[in-house]
Amino acid sequence: MECVLCGNDSFEDLSDTDAKTSEKLRVSLCQKCGLIQQNPIPTTEELQEYYSHNYRVDYKKSYTPKPKHIYRAGKAALQRLEFLKEEGIYEGRLLDIGAGGGEFVYLSGALGYRSQGVDPNIGYSEYAKNEYNCELTTGELDAIQGKYDIITLYHVLEHLPCPLHAFNKLYNLLNQGGTLSVEVPWIEANDASPHNIFFKAHLFYFSVDSLIACASKYFEVLKIDTNNNLSILFKAKQNISEIEYPSQQSVNKLKNRLKSKGWIEYLFKGKGIQKPLRNFIRGFEESKALNHQPKEILDNLLHKAG
């Protein structure tokens, strides 16, 4: 297999097991650019079948979102909207790719954006249209048309078969000078259990440098946030340029960082030892949403946020 970013064929294996199913799963780090990827990448047909029918059931245990999922997604959506507002992005035509149950589309629309979304999962996209009256369609990235001022991808890029192709498509969907907000799991984070990192649903695992490199032909960086996840706000370049690959020093630094991760760091620096308490508190908060309708859950969150 060749690296989807730089074309190199020299890899260092990081894992051979799916953390969620214990099935065989090879994940490797490119020795040249540091992009971490499944080896090999599944075919487009395999991915389309999986994400349109099986993914949400596998990871959410439901074909439509439960109240606790709506509550979590609503809280996350408001945090992500704050990330945009901090850079003065308060309005515009917005497209949320991988929109899930439609919580971000609904809340951003309530706050003044002209929002719509797309998601490959039939159950979730239909749910969003029915519950929130959102403009949300079922489909894949390649089928999207139109022009937008803002595009958001939250925990989507790691599921797509080719980041370079994705950024090219996103660039062509944006108006000149448009903004792109991307959030992915951060491979260097210290709050992930060492035995719960690599699994089938994620085709890629990003460092700051590898994510920037994937986007560098089409986008420049406006803002980076590494609180738990990796969030980067990009601005579309006026002119397409060459890819800016991570340096060998950056790749070596990433290798050393991955080797240094372990249980002690996770439990104490990453506060994994507090996870049972945090889960209890979160469960208590989410229980308040059990007897409310989906739209009511989001409206209550919006009201509390002021």
C-alpha cells in the first residue's frame, strides 16, 4: 500500500487489532509524512455500505439517536458554534457534512446561520428532517453541490477514504475566502485509554502537522485547538499551492510521542482515573432529557446557553 498523502510505501505498524471488536485490523504510520492510516484502506463500495447502514448501529447501538445522544450532540454543537464565533463567523450559508441527527444544523440555524446538512446514514438523516424540519439530505461528500460560506466536518474526515480528495472537494464547495471547520480525534491526546485507540470505523488518525499537511494545498490555518480533540479552522486559499509535508523532525517527534503514551499518563495526566465519576455525572445530566422530545432538548440547551 502507498500512503494516501505522500505516496511513500514504507510504514511502521502501530496496531493489529480492532479495540472494539478484537478483530484483525492493521494500522500503520507513514515513515515519510507521519500520516497514520488503516493498511489497506477499505474500498469505496465497502465504506458506502458500512456507513449507510451499519455504522450508527455498531457505535450508537441505535438506528436513530437516543435522548442522551441528542443531549450530548447539542452540547457539543454549541461549543463548536462558539469556536466559530470566536473568529467572528456569525452568519452565512453553512453546510454540516456528516450531520448525524441534525443537532448542529438545527442549533446553528436557530442562531442565525443559513444551515443545511448531509449524512450518509438513512436513519439519522430522515430522523433530523422529521424531528427538526431541517434541510438535511442523505448522501456522500462527492454528491454534494452548491456553494457555501462555511463548511463543518465534525468527526468525519477520519472516516473518509482519501483526505486529499476530500479537501479538494471541500475547496470547490466553498465561496472565495470561505471557512472550513474540521474536528477529528487527536492521536496525541492523553485522555484516550491506550487500549481504546484504533478501530475499524476510523481510517486515519491525525496529528496537528498531518492534518494541516492534508489541507495545505487548498487551505491556510486560522485557528488550532487541541483541548481533547483536534479542531482546526481553515480559510480557503486564493490560489491552490503545493502540499506542505511535515518535516522528518515532526514525524520523529510524533513517533516518540506515541511511544511515550501509556496507562500512567492516561490515568493521571489524562484524568482517566476520574472517568467513572465523570460518567456518573454525565449520566445524571443526560437523565433529565429522557422525558423530553428531541426539539425540546435542544431548545432547553439553547436557552441555558443564553
